[in-house]
Amino acid sequence: MQSPLDIQPSNNDRLGERRTSLAEQPSKTFPTVKAVAILETMATARRPLGVSELGALLGLPKPTAHRIVRMLESEGLLQREPGSRRFVPGARMVQLGLGIVAASMLRAPRHAILEALSQKIGETCNFGVMTGSHVVYLDRVESAWPFGLRFEPGSRVPLYCTSMGKLFLSQLPAQKRALLLRSIPLYRYTKNTITELANLEAALDTIRATEISTDNQEFLAGVVCVAVPVCSPGGQRVAALAISAPLARMSLEQGLRHVPLLRATADRLTATIDTSGDDPNERERP
């Protein structure tokens, strides 16, 4: 059985994870993924790297590494260090990085809202969306207490045993929800994990009716969570807001008392969601 840590590698482990995945499945890895892995490695290396070194770090055959590096160099994403055969980030990659920083500044109001909620409740606050068969944290503010879950933004957690995940599942049409639940393995992470489909479906129906979702130590033993939906300005349920805490500090009943504050905060988060440029024909259908 996979543990939560198998699903949630830390940032420090991600380079090692890329090395392993590229080395084990080089023939199944898309060229784009290999190129991104090279760019990530260059961005974190903080020194020039040669093609052979990149190949060794990522488990890529030398001809493959040469081909991808030449392509990235031609696109201005990498450039040669003067007088050397090694490479550094190119001007286009630097501009991309600056653009990402600028984009993160646009999300500052959302983060500030989460920080205010975390300070008021004294526990960790999470903002996430459904992607495939997982919840992805888009933003997260940890509590100031020494004990914390320490998931990073971008981390993924299962749908069927987390408060945000069950909230998203409850909003799906019955047929699509049933198909999804039959297609994913329902691991028993704790003694409270609901793995019987009939019981899970009943719980999801209740969540759909109340728009309040809970995780009563179903994903991590000793941790409880409460989640509510976050809507777009047009009223579409597009994300979720949750609080999580160790049972030693917050019981599930205490967490449920924060629902009015969670809903008020979710309303504030609506203003941070910009769907003005979306093409309705390209939106993912529930």
C-alpha cells in the first residue's frame, strides 16, 4: 500500500524523482517531459552544466541529451557559457522565470486571504482544484504550530479520502463519478478510510446536499479537515477551501464550527478568480 509520502515527494526529492523516472522509462517519456526536466535541472543547478552531466543526472542517453540541449539552445532557452562546452539558462528562460515571478505576484491577494483565515483559526488553510484523479494544492498557508503536514503548493492528494477531494467528487454527475471511482484504487490509508463504494457514494450524496466535506482521519491518522466550495464569479464551483489540523488541537466538531468563516472566506476568494478570457467551449465539462 502506498503511503501519503509516496504520493507527496518533497521539493528536495523531486530531482531524484526525475532521475529515477527518466532512467527507468526512457522510451516511454515524451520528449517534452525530458526537455522540461533539463530546464528544471538547469534552473536549480546554479552553475554551468555539460551535456554529459545532464544526461547522467537525468538518466538520459547521451545522444538524447545532446539532441534536446541543441533544440533548447536554438530556442534561446539555453546558451553556452563563453569559452566552455557547458550550458547556462538562456535569455528566453530568464524572461520566462521573470514572467512566472510576475504571475505569482498576481496571486498575492489570494494568499493574503488564506493567511488571514489561518491566523484567525490558528490552523493550516488549503486552496485546491481537481485534476484528473487527484486534488492539486494551488496555495497553502501552514499554521504557526510546530507540527505541520508540510505539503507544498503543487502537491497532489487523493480524491476519495480527503475533504477537498470528496467535495469535488460530490459535484460530479453520478455516472461520471461512478466511473471514476471504479477506475482508481481505493487504498485504505487509515482505519477510517472509506473504501466500500456504497458507503462512499452515500457520503458523497450528503456532501453534495450540504456543500460541506470532511476528512475524519481518512487520509492521515490523527488529522481532520473541513472543506467548502469556491465559486468563480459566474457561480461555477471551480475550487475548494479547506482547513486541516491535528486531532490533538482540533476535533472534527470544532472544525465544523468554522464553516461560516470558511464560506465567507470562499466568497472573498471568488474575487481572485479570473475567468474573463475563458472560451466556454474549451472548459472542462463535469
